Amino acid sequence: MDEPQLRIRALHTASTITVYQAYSPQIGLPAAREGRFPGVWKRDRMTWIKPSFLWMMYRCGWGAKEGQETVLAVEISRDGFDWALRNACLSSYARGVHPDRVAWQRELKRAPARVQWDPERDLHLRPLPYRSLQLGLSGEAARRYADEWTVAIRDVTPLAHEIHALVRSGDLDSADRRLPQERPYPVGPAHLAHLNG
């Protein structure tokens, strides 16, 4: 079956969805230990969450990039994630979605969340022909993410390193079996109609 160009694929349960972020150990380790973001985590800044494990690996270099050495799996409520989607704006202008650039800029300024669709990645972190969601949270959305939506935080850095070692050794089947089991996220068309850039 062909993958649609835009689809949210994620590890999810009936009530939660897992997203990924990477931080310095000063933020990531206390967050995983306490199961919540520490006080030094800035709630007034834009934060980007990624439902795709492999897109996160591409972004953080398997946890090797400076300032991104601790990879976190953050389990959040689906209610919160869906709220963010409903209140999001595309991060770039899309003809046909927005009446004009001025309307898009006005919406972007107002929206507490923004969406970017980036090429999904394979185990070698090469781009695939379909896209994966990145969700940027700011203002109210960032605060709610940190203080209301977060159910659990796990340090998955060892998993990232293990999968990367398997890829480097050429054992792609074993690497693939270790990946989080991401599947299409059930979201209604109304949640995504304004985000189909």
C-alpha cells in the first residue's frame, strides 16, 4: 500500500501519543528521572516535538549532536496533541490553504502551534518520498505540553545508540525490529484540513 504524502505516524495508545525531543543532559536527564520537564526548561520558548523516531534520529544525529545527546520519548495525552493540531498553523505559506500571505502571517502570529511536514527518513536517515509531522509549540501550547499533557518521559538514548550500531554493522533487519512500532495516527480530516500544505 502506498503511503500518503502527508500522514502522522506515531507510537500511540487509546489515550496517549509518543513524541520525541533531544536535549543536553542537563535538561534531558532530570526530565527522564522526574517524569516532567525541570524548571530550567523554558516554557516561553518554541519547542518542537516529533512523532517520528527516525526523523528525530536524523535531527539529533542518533544523539551525537552537541546539545542533543539525551533523546527523550515523551508520552503525552492525545487530547492535548489533538488540541495543538486544531490550533496550529502551517509554518510556511501554502497557496490554497491560506487566502493570501497576509492572512497566513496573521494566523501564524496568533496560533500557539505550528506544523511543518518534513521528509520521513529510512534507517540510513535518507529522505523518503513521503512526509512526517513536526509540531512546534509556543505560548499556551508549550506550557500545557510541559505541565498538563505530559504523562511520562523516558530516556531512549540507549535505544538510539543500539539501533545506530545495528545500522552501522549492516544488520538492518534487527535495527528495524528495535524501532518503535509507529502506525497511522487516527486523526479526523477536520484536524488536518488547515495543515495540508
